Amino acid sequence: MGVVVQEIERASPETIKGLAACGVATVHEAQGRIGLLASYMRPIYPGACVGASAVTILAPPCDNWMVHVAIEQVEAGDILVLATTSPSDAGYFGDLLATSMQTRGGVGLIIDAGVRDIRDLTQMQFPVWSKAVCAQGTVKETLGSVNIPIVCAGTLINPGDVMIADDDGVCVVRREDAAEVLEKAQARLANEEEKRKLLASGELGLDMYEMRERLAQKGLKYV
Amino acid sequence: MGVVVQEIERASPETIKGLAACGVATVHEAQGRIGLLASYMRPIYPGACVGASAVTILAPPCDNWMVHVAIEQVEAGDILVLATTSPSDAGYFGDLLATSMQTRGGVGLIIDAGVRDIRDLTQMQFPVWSKAVCAQGTVKETLGSVNIPIVCAGTLINPGDVMIADDDGVCVVRREDAAEVLEKAQARLANEEEKRKLLASGELGLDMYEMRERLAQKGLKYV
Amino acid sequence: MGVVVQEIERASPETIKGLAACGVATVHEAQGRIGLLASYMRPIYPGACVGASAVTILAPPCDNWMVHVAIEQVEAGDILVLATTSPSDAGYFGDLLATSMQTRGGVGLIIDAGVRDIRDLTQMQFPVWSKAVCAQGTVKETLGSVNIPIVCAGTLINPGDVMIADDDGVCVVRREDAAEVLEKAQARLANEEEKRKLLASGELGLDMYEMRERLAQKGLKYV
Amino acid sequence: MGVVVQEIERASPETIKGLAACGVATVHEAQGRIGLLASYMRPIYPGACVGASAVTILAPPCDNWMVHVAIEQVEAGDILVLATTSPSDAGYFGDLLATSMQTRGGVGLIIDAGVRDIRDLTQMQFPVWSKAVCAQGTVKETLGSVNIPIVCAGTLINPGDVMIADDDGVCVVRREDAAEVLEKAQARLANEEEKRKLLASGELGLDMYEMRERLAQKGLKYV
Amino acid sequence: MGVVVQEIERASPETIKGLAACGVATVHEAQGRIGLLASYMRPIYPGACVGASAVTILAPPCDNWMVHVAIEQVEAGDILVLATTSPSDAGYFGDLLATSMQTRGGVGLIIDAGVRDIRDLTQMQFPVWSKAVCAQGTVKETLGSVNIPIVCAGTLINPGDVMIADDDGVCVVRREDAAEVLEKAQARLANEEEKRKLLASGELGLDMYEMRERLAQKGLKYV
Amino acid sequence: MGVVVQEIERASPETIKGLAACGVATVHEAQGRIGLLASYMRPIYPGACVGASAVTILAPPCDNWMVHVAIEQVEAGDILVLATTSPSDAGYFGDLLATSMQTRGGVGLIIDAGVRDIRDLTQMQFPVWSKAVCAQGTVKETLGSVNIPIVCAGTLINPGDVMIADDDGVCVVRREDAAEVLEKAQARLANEEEKRKLLASGELGLDMYEMRERLAQKGLKYV
């Protein structure tokens, strides 16, 4: 506890942008169905979609001191990712901190706890994915750490990992795998476009994916 | 397990349309306060209101194979209703399956599990009521069944039953009772319109429903 | 049980209006981080922000009889605040009751249970903060009380207390403290405006709040 | 609502006794992994294991009137199975009702709600599987039904179905399938005994179930 | 915040002892079905039954400083009752604090948070009713208050109120009502003893409580 | 996915034994209040206390194939630690698998999912810490991995890490830190013994920890 790592590596902006364009579901599938945060992480308003490098925070319950510490480490294109040392739904973050983030080029917040000032954040178009919306104020008494590996919403996040977040939730891509995952995700998207056309023309998934034989082998009975 | 029933009976389109126009709360009341699914079943976007015949799916956790099987059984005006054999919040359904559904005239999904591609489904105006929004990918390994009676979100659904779903949640009407329930629901609506006028004119429910005497008998004390 | 208190004191309309303009998070901070209801209390539509005097209801589970009794006690500028004697997510309140409330000048509902007719309530712009959205119908069989102190969503509410509710949730201010809390909340708002400008200009919270020395004393290490 | 079915069919006592001896997990497997109630249904004390015919109750929330009605329908070897029309954790049942049940030969209670007088029930060795332990008192105001099909803890129960309950939870067996399920369950038990010996001698499941080849085909890699 | 009230009134030891002998369910009924804490409050071991005067604590999340402050206020026959300012499941209390409590004659803990050292507490026969069992350590950084009114597990507790806790959960009795509630509870117990005998002799509740006529009036149908 | 790591390093048996003797709460404190699994992980019976090396499993929901694979990797003194790729409460493990584990010297199971055959496991004294008790049967269709780093109940576990589990829950100690943590834990125990004596003699924590001055500085007021 009480450590701030100041230098972290990040994926290239083009890779991050490309992954964000693919969206959470596609990226998650492209990397082998790993990396999703728990489904209780929900956006505070619909329609946001971001890709960004994680600046991680491990914070005590109901204590947002480390958020201030972390913002100094934020570069343009970064997103804060906060986990707590013990469960909390307190409101660690509001419009003042978002102002500071936006000034530094920070693009959002992923927090396994609460957030407040929802109306302001929505007007500022500062997206947040959180476990709770809660106005509960926090203290500044106990140290945590910044830019260490954390477990957020059930998933390991390393500082500098690529966070993809949209209406479907949040997915992490290891920084070192990001370029390869992007390639697979884009291939998947192209492939999905073809499938979409076939399905729109009336073809069934049963035929398109050639499922009928295997279903019969497994014993599926039509009555 | 492993059974697909291909022939199901459905209520008449007029009855279904009429019930949808009444909405979930009215239909639920009209049939004697039965048929509601658990309140954790929420729409992925506000404003949708559907009435449709249930094509039911019983699926293993995190396995959406049976959704493909079920879509072949969908006729225009049908809705998929999916229950799992063990709790899951995985994302069984996304925009490709919705494309296939819309092509066949299917009008939505009710799922006691997760759904993904929320932004696309919203743009397609393909309504879903679900327990979770979750991008978690699913496998195609284990059989379930299609068009058998299922328990979805705590309520028994038979294939061909009429599903009514709107911002208040989801209600099922037995296919064979649908016409009678519609009649009662419409009577209730008419009755409510009169009450609304009286209340808007300043009359109290206490007087309109003649509650004062019974309240006094029960012992209510004004101090 | 079975008591209706007909005379309650209220804070001044100007004080209530002033508190509402400050919003939940600011009011909660201004009064020393107390008074928040549990974070599961969510608005049925975004954007509503109300300040109002509490008319309290203690109701049995799945029984909304006392809501009718309470509405007679509502004056312009009041809000209903309902707690149950045992947990329930039933739909105690819908568009008819909202019509009656609006006719009397009532401005909303805060309910540690369920609400229904969401679409109508949204169109009427009748705001509700609730634990659940649920169409489940209720009975009128068992007495509760009106305008007694209640515990709603984990927080004590006295009749006549000032309720502030917005997208961040719900906060209660004791009626007798309302004027003083308003003063503090407005001072806080002014202070926040200055901070916002500093942060927007690039100053860090670490410097603005002079945190660096205390962080070092606590042992924070930069690596 | 408001119906009491007085004549129900039951499985033979020998079949029920046989199923109880097999236990929940074995019976559940023997009938194809169906029939389990949700895992939140827990026994109030460890070690109980019952098999019994279901006398079903559909009751309003926090209203135990129908329990009194149901007890008149109980015969020796029956168990009460209670579902609510809307979620409740109230204490529907305590030591007085248990006394009445034991006098009639009733052997327990399965309740998707709360129970109280835990210490007395434990001393009486009257087993209960419930969603909650809660002393909350109930009223006697609203009708429900007795011996109609109900959904209890997510599973359909018909009156006269065989309930098996032990430390692993609760499983229902359709009355008409009970004899056949017993046969399969006993075969399974015999089979498990052999497996237990093999495993105790050091043989691995990988070999005993001949899994290695299929694992390799699926692509499992040892590193 | 930051207040310790040193003088509180307590009910007489005889009254408290008498209420404990009646148990939670009876006391709750005797005082009109009020005063129960939420059903998630569970004992750490079965069989404990206490009656004690509340020394109340309002503590920050994950900060047990105020427990030390509160223990100084404990007299023989007191029980600590702890609520948090924001939800927490941290382990505020363990065997050292229990040692200190027992030395002062304190008889237990009721905590809307977590507790640890379960095995030691069980061996010491120091009963605890809690929301969670959790080893998470706490800090000593932020003030709370001692012996102010608190809301614990959804129920208002004043310092000096009588807490009754057993396997059924926890119930509070207002100090000033304690003697009267005891009288009613004892009457109830006597009455229950008669009922128990009648029920054990085979009489049905339907007859003993003379329910048949009212059930018929409500429309109950036997088929 | 689909990887089995066959060689893992383990801490020394003496270190592991020593840590187990300290218990979860002490070990958690000794290593700086880290490493706890979520508090929903509960033992299936009271009184068990184990220290063991983790053989980790990442398994699909409702699919226990990898448990069989993992058991081959178990050495004497190991414990299985299972996380799922998507939430599940199914019963992955029962008495047959426990027989196989005990034969190989395996000492228990920590599972962020369900377990069954509770009565048998209790009789075998095979301890399990789990999220649920559930008889739901599982399939053997989809690969997972064995002995890779996993996130179990919100905490990162590496294969070979030391798991300490008792009535307070579960704590992980990094294998490479185990000896150092043991030293600190034992020092802490010795220190606690002194404190226990002081507290038992009537000394207050307020004095023993010299808290009074700092409380006064923070502004605590006695009234």
C-alpha cells in the first residue's frame, strides 16, 4: 500500500482507437472470451463508447484520496480504473474530479464503487461505468496505491492495459496483446457483416453455422 | 431435454394486439393479479411495449445453441422467452440473432439471463427484457429444449402463451384465457378513465372508493 | 399502527426550493455527510430534481391502502415517502394516484418498494425514486400509519422533513435544520465554482487542497 | 385465487421413502438434472433429510392465513410447500403451526419466504427449508389457494409431487415419474459405490471416465 | 459526528431478563409487530439468546475506532449495536474486543457490518448478530458517534433501548415501553401454551381461531 | 484456455502449517490487510481450518470437466481453488471427487460456485469454502485451464500460493512471501496474547493503544 508508479507503458493510440470502434462484445470474443468485468458495472448514461489506457487505483472504502493522486498520473487518452480494498458503494467521484480529468485529457472512469453528480457528468459527456450511483461523501485519511495491478469487478487490470467500455459493459485487453486482439476483432467484424447479410436474407443460423448434423448427433428430437 | 416442439397454438393477432395496448399493469390486474415475471426483468431501452406469442427456450447456462434452434420455430408476431437450467447472466443474444428474428417477423426477447449489443438492438428497435446486460460469450455444446413449458423469472410460461411487456416489466397471459382477459382489461381501462377524471377534478380516492367507513372499522385514528 | 397525524410542520418554500437547487450531493455534504437514503433508490426517469416536504407512510407489504389515506394529508409542495413494515417490491403506486397527487400539488414519491405505470408517470413528469419497478397489484386490507417517523431505505424520515432527490439519489434534511443547511450548501456551491475554475485551468487537486505534505507524512511513495 | 383442492394423488410411501434415501443430488441427476429449487433455499438446521408429498400453498406476501387452511389437507407423510404471490421474507410459520403439522403426521415445510421459532423447530426436529429466517409476524386478510400448481423458488410444483430435501437443498419429482426416478436413482447409487471404491484406490476420474482422448481432441494442452 | 453520550438510561435488569426469556418472535408480536431488524442479521452460532441494553455506535465504513470508544461506555448487561455511515462488510470486531467487552460485563454485539474471529467468539460464548462474517481489517482514522440514535439494519435504535436477539434474529424494544411489552409478551406466552396443547390434541387452527366463517365470506372455495 | 500447467512451486510444508495455525484474520493483518477473498465465501461446516498450496482451476459455468483434470495435478497438502469464466452456483464437486482428492492427499476445496453432497463431505471432514450449496449437476463439454493465475471471489490467486481458510473465510498468501508473512503473523499472535491479558484485566483499548489524545485532536466530544 502507499505506492504510486509513475511510469507505465501504454498501447498505441491507433490500436486503442481501433479496439474502441469494435466494441466490448467483439473485443471480448476476439480475445477468446476473456477480460470482461462483472455485469453489475453499468454506464451512467447510454451511448458512450471508449477505449483508453488504464491508470489503476486501489482505494480504501469510502476514501477517495488516491483519486487525487492518480489524476496527476493521467495522460491524454487515459481512463481511471478504481478498485476498493473492501466493498463500498460510496461516491468517490463527481464533477470536480471530472473537470480535472478532462483538463488533462482523461476520458472516463471505471469504478467498482459509486459515483455522483450524474447530471453534471452527463452534461460534460464524461462517461463512467460503476457499481452504484451514490452521493455518499468520502474521506481522505488512508493511503492506497496508484498504477499497481488491481482486481476490479472480478477481473485483473494492469496499469496501461486497454479498457474498452460501452453499453454492454467493460472489457480489458492486456496492453501487450492489444495489437493482435485488434486484428482478430476487425476480422471478426468483417465476418459478422457477411453473416448479418445472410441472416437478413432469411438464412437460418442453423444452416449458416451448419449446426443441424451435430444437433442430431447430440440427440435433439423434433416432435 | 433435447426436444423441439414444432407445432404450437397461438392466440389471435387481434387479441394479442389488444392486450399489448392495455399494457402490463392493466393486464396483470385484469386477470386477477397473476402472471407477472420477477421485477428484475428490465427493458434494455425505455418505451417499448409488445404483445407476442411465446416461443419458449430452456437453455443450459452460458450456452445459446438452442436460440438458433428456436428461431426456426418463430413465426411473425412471436417473441422468444428463454429460461436457463441453472442461473446465468451470460450474453446469449446479440444483434446477429436479432437480425434473424426480425427477418422472420419475431418481435423481441424475454430472457432470464444476459443480452449484449445493446446499442445495436436499440437502433434496430428490437426490444429485450432481461436479468442482465452482459457481453459474456456463450458456447454451443449442450442441448436444451424449445417450446416446452418453462419457468422464466419465477413464472410458468407455456409455448404460445401471450407475453405482454413494457416499461413496467413482463406479464404472461395463458393463451386460452387471452380473449377473456382482453375483455376484462379493456373494461378496466374504460373504468380507469372515469376514475382519472374524478381524481383530476380533486375527488379523493378515499371518497371515490368509499374507504372511510371500512378504515374507521379497522380502527384508523386521526390525530 | 393505524394512526394519521393531520398537522405537520413544514420548512419554508424558499428554503426547500433553495435546497433543491443545490442538489443531493451538495446538500448531503453541507450537512456533514448524513441523510442519504440507500443507493438502491433510483429515479424512474433521468433529469428530475425535487425538493419537498415529506408526508410519510408506513405501509404493510403489498398493501397500498395508506397511500389513499396519505394523499388527503398532502399539501402543495409535499412528496410522499413510503416505507414498508416488511420488505416488498410490489407496485403500490401508478398513474391514478399520481393524478390525484398532482391535483393536490404533490410533487413526487419516494418509496422503498415498487412503482408501476412508468410510461405514464414519465409523460406526466411525476418523478418517483423507488427500490423497484413492478406491476404487482396491491390490496387494501391492513392499516398502517401516516405522518409518523419512518425508516425509509435505511434512513430516518420525520413528517415535514425536507426531501431532496435527483439523479444522484435521495437525501433528507431535518425540517428544523433546513435553513442552516441551505446556507452551508450555498456557500459550498460558491466555493465549488472557484475550485472548478482552478481545476479547469490545470491546477491539480493535490495542490489546490495542499495534500502533498500529508500524503508524504502518511508514507506515500512515488516509484 | 381462493381455491382449496381437497383430493390430491400421492406417490406410494415406499417410493417416497426410497427417493429420500437417495438424497437430493442423486435424485436430481437420476431424473436428468431437473427439478432443483433455487440454491437460496437452505435448511434451518443441518442433517435433516426428508421425502414427502407436496401440499402446495400460494399465499399473499406477509399473510399466512392459507397455511391454516392447508394444514387441514395434510395427511401423514405430507410436506407443506409455500410460494408467495409477491416476494416476502416474513415469518409465515413457527412452532404452533409445526405442532399442528406433527400432530397430523406432516413432516416439514418448504417455503419461499421466512420462518421463525428456529430454536423450537430444531428441538422438535421439524425440518424447514426456507429463503429466510425472520420473526416478522403475518396477517390473515387475503385469500390464496391450496393444492394448485405453484412456482416455488423457480421450480414448478404440483400438489402430490414428491419433495426430496436435505443439506444440499430441495428437489421435486413429478408424482407420476417417481417410481421410475427411484429405479434410476438406485442404479446410480450402486454405480457410485463402485466408482467410490475405484477412486479411493487411487484411480483418477480422467481414467475411470475415459476422458483423456476427448480432452485431447478438444485441444487441452499440458505444459 | 464525533459525539459520545456518557449517560444513558436503561430498563430494569428484571424487565430485560424477562423479555429475553420470551424470545424475539414473541416480543415482536407483543409490541404490535414492530421493532425487527432486517432478516440478513444472523447469529454467528446457533442457540444464543440475549436481552441487553443498547450502547449504540455510528461508525464510518471499515473504521472501528468508535468501538474502542464505546466499550468504555459499556456497563454490565449492555450490548453494542453498530451501524455504519455507508455500507460495509468489514470485520470491525474480534476476540480482543470481545475479551474487553466480557471483562466489563458486556453481553454481545449487533452489527450491520462484519465480524471476525468466529471460532474464538464461539468458544468464548460471546454472541454476535451480523450482516457478514469477514476478516477484513479496519482502520482508526475517522470519528463516528457513541450513544446517539442510529438506524441499524433498517430499524431505529436509541441508546438504552432493549435489544432481544436469538436464532430468529434481532428485535428492539423502546426502553420506556419495555415493562409494558414484557407484560404483553408473557400473556402471549401463556396463551400460546394453551394453543399448543389444543393443536397437539388435533384441533385445527381453522377451528381454534374460528376462521371458517370469515374464509367463506371472503370467498374461499373447496373443490 | 485449455492449458494445464504441470509443474508449480509450493511453499514449504512448515511455513504452510505455521500460517494455518495463525488463522485467516491474523495472516490477513500480518501481510498488510490484503489477500482476503470476498465474504460470501463460507465454509460448509464450522470448525475447519486449513493451510494448503493452491492448485487453480478456471472452469466454464456449470462444467466441472477441469476438476477431473486438476486432481491429477494435486499433491499431498494441496487444495483446489476454482473460479468460473462466468458466474455460476452449480454443484461442481461432491463426495466422489472428494474421495479422489483425499486419496491423493488433497485437503479441501475453495470454489467461487456451488458444491453438493454436504452431508458426506462433512462426514469425510473434507472442508469446502464456497459461494453456494447447490445440487445442480454439471456437464463435461468445454475446456478451461489448470494452474494458471485466476481471480477467485475478487482476489488474484496464483498456482502454488498458500491458501488459509477457516471460519472467518479465506485468505491467500503469495508463495514467495509466505515465510515472511509467517514471521509477522507469529509476532502478531504473541503481541495479541499480551493485549488479551491486559484487556482481560480491565484495561481499555483506549488506553492500551493510547487513543485518547488523537481522538481529542480529531474533535471527539464527550457529553
